[in-house]
Amino acid sequence: MDSASQNSPRVINTQGSPYYEGSVKAENDFIGRDQYNFINCVFDDNGISPLAPRVARQAKCEYLPGRFSENQFVDRKKELKLIEKNLLEKKAIFIWGAEGFGKTTLANVACHKVKDKFPNGSVWPLYPDTNSTRYELETVVEEIARLWGEDVVARSNGRQAKLHRLSWLLNMKNALIVLDLNLDDDTLRQIKMAIPDSCTLLITGRKKILDGVDFVKLDELDAQSCMELIRNETGMEDSPGNKHICRILCREFCNKSPGYIKYETIKYSFQKFAISEIDSLLLSLHRRSELAQKQSSLFNKLRRKFSEVGFGIEQIDPVFKDIFTEIWGEISEQERQILFSVAVCAAQAGHDALKYISHLTEEQSEYPLRTLIERQLLLTSSPRYHPPPLFKQWIISEQIKNNTTYHRRMAEYFLGYAQRHHNFTIAENFEALELERINLQGGLKWVIDQQEWQFVAQYVDALNSYWLSTYCWHEFKNGMDWAIEAGKKLKNNKLTAWAYHQRGSVLMCQGEFNDALQDLTQAQQLLPYIPDNSVDLATTWHNIGILHEAEHRIEEATQAYGRSLYLNQNPNRPTREYLEKFLEVSPDHRYLAIEGIRLFDPNRALNLCLQDVARIDNIQLRERAAWGLRNFLGNPKAIQALLRLAVSADEDAKVAKQAVISLGPQSIQVSQNLGLNDRINFLSQVIAFQPELGVREAALLLLGQIGTPAAVSQIVWAFNDEQLHRAAIQALNELNNPSILPNLFELVMSNIPATASEQIVKKIISFGPYAAEFLDKEFRRGSSLPAQEWSIRLLSQIPEENRGTAILDALLQETQNFDLQSQIIYALSFRAATSDLALASLLLAFADDGLRDTARNYLINSNLTRIANLLGHRDPRVRIGAVRVFAEQGGAQQIGLLIQNLYQAERVPDVQVEYIRAIGTIGRYHNQAYKMAVDTLINLKKQPLNIKIRQEIENQLSLLEIE
């Protein structure tokens, strides 16, 4: 291959397409996923597809999206410079901020600015269409490795093996890796640990996670930056009128995200400015290609019309008249709405725009007419307001017409509002009663449309007599619907209950009993009683009960009778006899009857419930009684009965569940009266069945304080419920007994959220030497491969003073599984920088021919001074590993140390052979050490040595070309 072809980069399509010459993509282009999947790679030899089996490792890999323009964001220059600086000085940078704040844009621009500083390339894996896309850890690891031509899936199985392979692949590479994937804390932490320090990580996210990295926060835009962004978006020129518009927009959008401002500026601008102020904005918006494509016909005609007559305020009328006449049928619905908004602006500027739409059909004028009324006439409730004369004349003329067109209805609504608030009078030839009804209904409609809920009740109250006297049931029901809505908006229970009662009474008269029952029930729930209506309501409930009984709806009838008795201070005899009759019918009937009796005779109802919970022959009756006792939690007898039901081992599960639910928030307090085993059993029932989350969390904390293995098993079960994770973690923090370690270990291996798993790991590690001893036994027991892998991971986090390193060293020497040995070596590598024991373990692995390649990755660029101190280690294998490191990384200084140790200290023949081999190796690759190596080997050859050592000396002299 000639030099020209060697230096020219190739672009390789990851989908298997032919090679392409040139760059990935023009920098200023926005590219999709398909175009983005081109990788610019420079190889040591011929170009090789990243999807093909790896033949030679790539020297450089460029995988970035097209460069964004720096004009796409404002007020981020400081952050951009900080990111550029940190990318060249730090190993991990985290950009965080809310959605739409420009994280991806900043990362893109910064990467393109510094990418030439990374000789092994810059990659942006799995560039998503939206930032909400989520990826699994394995997917991200495979993609990063694939960009350098490494098929992780084919070579490794399991998450840890893939992370280890990725660490080996990126070792000694100086590359930039961007993670713009909205990943969670656990995934980011594992990827960060796997990527070597030679690489730089740039991460984006919406939350501040991943401690131990440098953060760059993106805040909301201030007023000055907001104005700059608005001007950039609209392209406005620097004029007094434009500055005025910008200030208005800025006040509306200040302290919003950039994405929100860009979206809202265009829509908002048409709704706030008079025509005299909007011209330059129209022209500026027209320059925006994406908006001009949608609104070109409207904007062109507006511009043409305005340019013909100028922009004086007195010249607006003919312009709009022509526009509505000529282009109405040519523009889209969206353009019509914008045009109507501009017409309203003209009306607000002093012009009566109604004449512009007077010639339109009813269907065409519906939107502009409603817009004009709402914005121009009804946005103020000031008594000083006066409608424009032209609009008053139009209303009168429409009222006189004998039709029901949309214009007439709109006029009726306006009349009601105007007469109520502005004393607006019209012609005297209308019938007073009908006109008043029309006005009131119109006013009601308008106050509802304007959400002036404080006036709704007044209108409905005034209209009641009209509706009821004329049998207008539909209007009456709608009026009560509005009154109910008003009561809810105003949070006025009295108003809402009154409306429900009124509507329910009418519905009962119409025979709609089910709807009437619902309304009256709502009224009863809102207020214990309605003043001056309690007796009437009790009678209503009694009548509803009679109707339900006739239809054989026993439950509904019983509830109605019970409410009637509650409301009526002198319960009538037929109602009481009806309830007594149901006591002996069935468990369901008995429960309903007791509920009714409770409302007027609570002591008898309590005694009936206590009798029923003692009926061991009838589970269904006990379940109903347990539910009925919830109304008597102030009575000690009721509480004791519920506790017995909840903790009895031989009880039906439904009865225990019902008892726990009945106890409610008092469950925690009353549990103090139980023995230890019963208390654990009861708290577990509370966690399983209690509907209130706070009570369940309190039960978990109590189990943590108990701390027995039985209590821990219940806490472990709680992790199956996502709502209880936080309380379960707090309960774990209360545990201090090492006997719970098996339960915690089983939990950490289960499928629980990463945040919960992290807390449990911390708890296991907090047991120190007890945890180390347990994990050592768990590994040696060999119950499963995942259990052994988790043992290694946890041991790697136990401090050396608690024997974490010593146990890993022992396991490395005893296990025969290569994958487990690799994971142990990986765990020890993080301690080798500070721990001589961990470093000695790595040297021991380096002395093993089967583990040499694995250990080599973590001994590259080692501190040779520390390794020299281990040349006198008591284990010959450690000394062999140290000598081999000197052979690969040493020079003239190290060969002298080897020669000295060989003559003075080393007495083991196998280690002496490694010394001779290392001396020869250093001599071959370092000119300064060549003569020293030759002289040493010749002198050694003259001494009496065993055959193995003499053969190695002759072999090394031969390699040094000495006969």
C-alpha cells in the first residue's frame, strides 16, 4: 500500500454499505439517524468494517452528529468555555438542567471545538431522536465497543464481562466519549468505572447525579438573555418599536426555558400588539423559513396591502375590509384565526372591527364574533365600561329579528351580561318577563364562560322560579350543574350541597331515583345537615328507601333508611322495624342493618359486632363484623377484638385483612400491646393490607427496630412494592445484627431498583469484618455463579483493614474459574495504587501464564519503585511477577537492580531463570543496558549453575547475538 492511501481516511457505513471517501457529514447540516450512522475511522492497516471480526484495533474513530450553530443559544458562552476547558483538563464532566435548556446543543458545539485534541477520536454513541429515550447498560457498552470494531456480545457473556472487555478495549486510548442518553445513576457509575482514565467522559442529564465529577448547571434565562433570544428568533432590527415589542414578550416569558420561549414567541406576538406595532414583527417572522412555509399566503397579502396604503392608524379600516373580502376563501383555518386576532387588535386600538365581518355567513362569522365579544367587550367588569355604539345598534337589530341564528343567541348572552353589570337598556317593545329570562340566561352563560363563579349562584337562584313555573326541567338541571361547578371552584360546600339537594329533589319527582340518590348522598357527604332542610332531607331518604325496598334493592334501601334515621331526631317506627327484620336474613343483610342501627343506637351496634366476631363457625359473618368495628376504634373492646382477628394464625386471610384495614392509622399504636412474635406477624399484615401508605411505612420502621431475622424477611418482602422502597431502606438502617446478612445478600441479588440496591450494599459493607467473613463463605459455598460474582463485587468495597483485600487475594489463588479470576483481578486493580497486598496479588496473577494477559492491562504504567519493593516478597510467584513487569517496562536503571538482587538475594532457581530472562530482554530493547546485560550473563556463565539456569543464559546470549 502506498503512503497516500495509508494516510487517507475512509468513511464506513455501519449498515454494511460500500466504502465512501470524505467526511461524515457537513458540519452545519441537521442529520437523521440513517445519515448519522457513518463513522470516520483511520486504521493502522487496510480499512475494516466495524461489524466484521476485528483484525486490527482502530487508531481513531470519529462518530459525532453534525455541528450545531452557536447562534442557536444565548447566554451560554460562559458555560461553553467552561465545558471546553474541563474537557481538556478533567476526566468526567456532567452537564445538567431541565428539558429544553440546551444541554445537547452545548455538548455538540463543545465536542466539535475540542475533538482535534483527542488523537483516538470522539464518539457519541446511540444518538437518540429525543432525549427521553432510555437505554440499558449492556446496550450502551456494546455500542461504544462496536464503534472501535469490537463485537462485545460474541466475545463476552454477562454484564461484568462486557464491562471488563470495554475497559480492556479502551485502555491507553485518549478519546472523548459523550453520553447524552438520560441514563440513571447506577448505569452511569458502572460505565464510568469501566472507562479508563485515559479517556474523557462528557455526560448530560436532567438531574444532578453521579457524585465525584465536575458539574456544569444550565439555569433559566434572565431578562436580558430572554430578550436576546427573542430577537434572535424573530430577527428583529434594532428600532424603538421592536424594542418595545421585545420588552413586552420578555416580561411574559422571563425565567422560562429556551425551548419554551422559541415555541411561544410566534403564537403570543399576534395576540398582544396593535396593528401599528406589528408590521416589523410580521416582516421579521416572514424571514423564518419554517414559519413562512406555513403562513406565506397570509403574510404576503398582509404585507402587500399594508405597503399599498402605509401604516397610519386611520388607514387600517380599508386594508382589513379588502383582506376579509378578497382572501377569505384562499387561506387556511389557522391563518383565519391569526387574521381574526389581528382584527381584534385593530378594535382594541380604537376601531370597531365588527363591520369587517358583517357580510360573512353565520358559519364564517362564528369565530371572529365570539373573539370580538370575549376580548373586546367582556374582559372588563368595570361599571364605567360602555359598548361601542355600532355594536349596540347591531345587538338591537339582531334582537328584533324573529329567528334563532347564532347572532341572536350571542346578542342575548351579551344583553344579560351588559344589563347585569352596566345597566345597558335596549328597545322597550319586548315583553318584560321573557326579556328578563333571556337576559338572565345570557348573563349566566357569560359569567360561566368567563369563569366568574361568584355570580353563578345569583343567576341560578334568580332563574329557579322561571324554570320550575314553566317546567323547564332541562334548563333547571343545567343550572344546577353550573351551580355545583361553581361551588367546587369556590370551595363552598354549602353552595355545592344546596345545588345537589335541589337537583336530587327534582330528579326524584321525575322518577330518576338512582340519580336522585347519588345527588342526595353527595349533599349529605358535604355537610352533616343542610340548615332548615334536615327534616325534608330525612323524609326524602325515607321515601327513597321505600322505593328501593319495592325494587328489592336491599342494600340501597338499608342505607337510605339509616340516613333517614340519622337526619331525623325522632325516627319513625316503620324504619326501625325494617332494620331489625334484616338482622337475621344473611351476613350481608345483617351488616347493613347494623350500619343503619349504628346511626341512632351505637352501643347496640357495637355489641352486635362483638358477638359476630366471636362466631368462629361463620367466617363471612366475622369478616363483616371486623369491617363494622372500624366505627368503634375509641372503644378498647373493639380494638382487642380486631387485634385477635389480625394475628390469629388459624384465621381466614380475608378476616385478618379486614381487621387490619379497620384498625387504620391506630395499627402502629395498638401493636405495642402484643408479644414479639405476634407483633411481627401483625406488622407484616399491616404492610400487606393497610391501604394508607404512611401507616405501612411506620410498620416497616418498627420492624427495623425489632431487627430479628423474621423481621428482616418482612422488610425484604416490602421491596416488592415500589411505594415502600424509601421506608424499607430506612428500616434497613435500623438493623445492626450481623445475623441478617444472608437476608440482605439475597435481596441485593434480586431484581430491585438501583437506588435500593445501592443502599443495601452500603448496609452490608457497614458490617465490616462480619460482612467479609460472610462473603468469603458465600463464595466458597459456590451456590451459584451470580452469588460468587456478587461476593466479589461486595468484597471489593470492603476496606482492607476489614480483610476485604486479603480475602480477594486468597480467592484468586484458590478458584479455577477464569471468568471469576478475571473479575477478582479487576476488583483488586482499583486497590493496587494504594495497597501493597493488592499489588502483590496482581503480580501473582501476572506470574501465571493463564492470567498474564488479564493482569497485564492493570499493570501497565505501574509504579516501578513500589514493584521493586516486592522483589523480596516471601512468595516466589510474586517475585516472578515483579521481575516480568521489569522485563516489559524497565530500562537501564532497573537492570542494575535486577543484577544486584540476582547476585545477593535470590536463591530460588525458577525465580533466577526469570531474572536472567528479564536481564536479556531489557538488554535487547535498551541500548544503554545492552553491555551491562551481556557482561552479567557472561560472568554468570562462568559460575557453577544448574542445567536449567545455564540453558537460559545461553538462550539469552544467543538472542543478544553473543556467541
